Amino acid sequence: MKQVALAFFFLISSNLFAQKTCEYSTNITDSIGTYKLTKEYMIYEKNFAGNKNYIFLSLALTDGTPTLNVQFIQKSKDFIKANCFDKNSKLFFQLNNGKIITLIHIDQENCGTMIRDNEGFDNRILVGNFMFLKGSFEDLKSSPANLMRIKYLTDLDDYVVRKEFTAEMDNQVYQPENYFINFLHCVE
């Protein structure tokens, strides 16, 4: 009986602490090098008064260098303010253990793209690529994130990272708080 209880305990604990399976949207190896990109994962959604905002993260590994890709999508019939990334832009994650992790934007200025859809909505898409600082992996893998701060060229925005939410866009359940815990191993 003791062996059955012990086996049951190990089975449950391994399921609780197991990392998520890596799913790549791009996985290329050729004579130039290697490039892997995980599928995009929604970490923020806000729908209010006809305005919609989404933030997606994906992890990339380019010839052994890991980066975090951040995609912002804003949808509105009203004016959408442009935020830009430049060489001084940064991404900060505050972890539950109190540490703050900083990621540095690659030196590439980007103010996004505006697209009008068939329903009369303006859609602004902004993509940024951020590099991890040395030593930040262990902290990100060991503690959930609770706040994300983005330093743009001329602005600063904070986003609360929720433990779990069901997205209105696709009715899927997301756990953004544990994004790095679950997926950072995909680019190590």
C-alpha cells in the first residue's frame, strides 16, 4: 500500500511541475545557421468600449542566442497612438519573488504598422525583439511574473500579468504568470 501511495504522489507531482511541450512555429537549420521560434502566446487582453488590445510573446533562438519577441495588436475605430521602440527601449518583468528582470531591445527602431480592416477598424501592430541579460534565465524559470513594464521611445506602460484568464478572442485558457517557467526551456 505504501508503494502505491508513493507512486501516486510521484505521478501527481511530476504532472504539477512538468514543463510544457515546446511547439515551434518556425524551426529551421541550414548552412547559414539555426532559427527556432515558439508559437505566440497571449499574455494580455483588454476589450473595452470597442477598443481591443492584445499582447503576445514568443521565444526565439537564433544561432544559440535566445530572444523574446513581443507583439502588440491594437484595434479601434478611434485614433490609435503610436508607440515606438528604439535602441533605448526596455522590457521589465517584476517577479513574485521581488526581483526585476530587464530585457534590452535590439537596436532597431520600429513604430509599428497601421492596417484598416473590412469592418472599418484601424489595427496597429507593433513587434519588438528583446535580448535577455546574462543570469536572468534562472530567475525567470523559478518565479512567476506579476507585472510587465515597457519603456517605449517616449512613453512607459505597465501591464498586470494575470495568473490565468480565458481569452475572449479564442476562448482558450492562458496562464501568462508562468509563461517563462513553462516555455523558457524551449530556447536553452
